[in-house]
Amino acid sequence: MLDIQPEISFIEELQNATGSQLTTCMQCGACTAACSLSEEENVFPRKQMILAAWGMKDRLMADPNVWTCHQCGDCTVTCPRGIKPGEILAALRQMQISYYSKPGFLSRWMQDIRFLPLLILFPVVIITMILILAGTFSLVDFSMPEGPVNYGEFFPHGWLNGSFTFLFVLSAIAGISGIRLYWKNMKSLREDSGSWPQLTLHYFWQVIRNIMVHRDFNRCKENKNRSLAHLFVFWGFILLLFVTFFAILSTMFFEYPLTILNPIKIAGNLGAFLLLTGTTLMIFHRLRKNNGLESRYGDWFFLLSFWLLTFSGMLVEGARFREWSYAYHFYFGHLVMVWIIILYFPYTKFAHFLYRTTALIYLKLKGS
């Protein structure tokens, strides 16, 4: 078992992050009764509210049920004391990501707007250095390749594929190390001493299938319209990730760049449309504040990064076909956004997919 020690600083941090006074919670259970996702074997959010008010950080950092919440607001509108349990659980999810992220300072930087210039500067400097080493860019005259737009002349495919693969592997290692520790801590809090079922593809597929159609999200009553935007973002990102890996293979084994009617190019444009539409809807909802949810810096970083990634990608594609003079400048900006998304994936709201999937698989095993 983990050593459980109440932490006053944790209570203060949680209250500052959400604007909710945990001491005003009278533990009536209205939040749990209102939640359509709360089940007998996985009761929330009342349990988490009690643990939070007691400062049980260690237990909450290993609690998988914070990921069964989809922050729809059903609990918030029924709370007789005006507390926002959904916001509490959202803050706990980000705290879990920060708790397990290595190196930890990166996660803290991602939640503080003061470090934004530094986080942007890092990929800008690295990409610039790669271009200088590749011999396609000079800081002396800032010259760009002449003639028809060919991004391979600006950022050679070998350098691009190598740096992208290294970046992805580095991010994957950081993400997996955090997930492994999270899984270990969840298992350490088991109250039963029975045998633990073997993890199989069956459990994994059950969770992934539900995530693919956002089944649990659609069970929410308040702000149910948020489901469509999240579904667009999910599938848009998956499509673009697939297209990106195929593009890497194409530069090595097939004809590249792809024509506009190539099936992979069509899939990429579809993914870009879904991602841009989904993030635009999310931004619109948050600006109107018609979902009753608080918008924190981490939420805006997530939304704007994905929006800029997609929009810059569309500009890059259009610039190549239209032979725009600023094509390589757009391409540089797009590469910076790609690095920001992948490099910082394990430390921000981008990591929700990893942690939510892991937590839901654990709950499936626990209930089997």
C-alpha cells in the first residue's frame, strides 16, 4: 500500500486551480447521483471530493476513476453548494499527468504561460540548427531555395525523417515511463488480495472501441453537444498521424510528394478538416462559455496548438500547389507546430488519451 499522508499544500493547489472551496462540500452525494457514468463498482465524484478535502494526494494520484469523468457538467449544475466537481476532477487529471511526467519541470512549464516563449524557442532553435547542418539555410542572408516549391530541398527528407523519428521515440519513452508508474501505483491501491486477471487484447479492444465512438461521452446530459467536437478532434488526429507515417515511408520507397488525388492525400485532407472543425467548435464553445466550464491555460494551449498545426498544414499544402513565395516560411512554422505537439505530448492535455486509456483498461481488469 502507498503511504497516505494528508497534504495541506495539495488542497490549496487544487482550490487555486479550480476556484472551488473544498471545505464547503457537505458530502451530500448529489454529484454522484447526477452522474450517468458513475457506477456501483466505480463511484465518483463524491469519493474523490472527500479525498480531495482531506488532502489525500497519494491516493488521488493513483485513482483511475478521475478518468471516467468526461467533464460534462452534470454534477456541477446539481451541486447545492455551487462547487464544481467536474472542474475538480479535471484538475486532478492534469495533476496526475504532472505527477508521473519525467522530467517533471517540463510538465510544470506547460501549465505556466510565462514559459511559453521558451517552449516555442526550443523547437525553433533545433529546427534552425538542422537546416544549417543540412546546408539548406544560412543565418547570413536567410536565403530560401529558388525555383518551384519543393520542401525536400528546404528540409531534406533524410533529416526530416530522422529528426521526426527521434522526436517521436523520445516522446514515446517519456510517455510510457509515466504510464508504467501510474499502472504500478493503481495496482498498489487494490483493496482486494485476489488474483489479477491477465491483460489481453480483449480488454484493450473493449476500451478502444468505446473511445472510438465516444460512447461514454454521449451518456452525458449537460453539454452533450461537446461530444461531436471531441470526436472530430480524435479522428482527425488519428488520420493525420497515420498519413504522417505513410509520408515518411513514401519519401523512402514511393513517389513523393503525393498528388492531390492520392488516397493518402485525401485521407490527410479529411483528417485536417475534422481536426480544424473540431478545435474551432471547442474554441467557439469556450469563448461563448455556454458549456459552463472554466478555461485554463492548459486547455487553450491544447486547442490553439492543434488549430495552428492544422491551419499551418493547410497553408503549406496550398503554398506548394500555388507556388506561393512564402511557402518555405509557412513550412518552417508548420514544422515548429509539429515539434510542439509531439515533443510536449506526455506533459500536457495531449496525454489524456494515454492516461484515460490506461485507467479504463485497469478498471476493466479490476471489474472482471
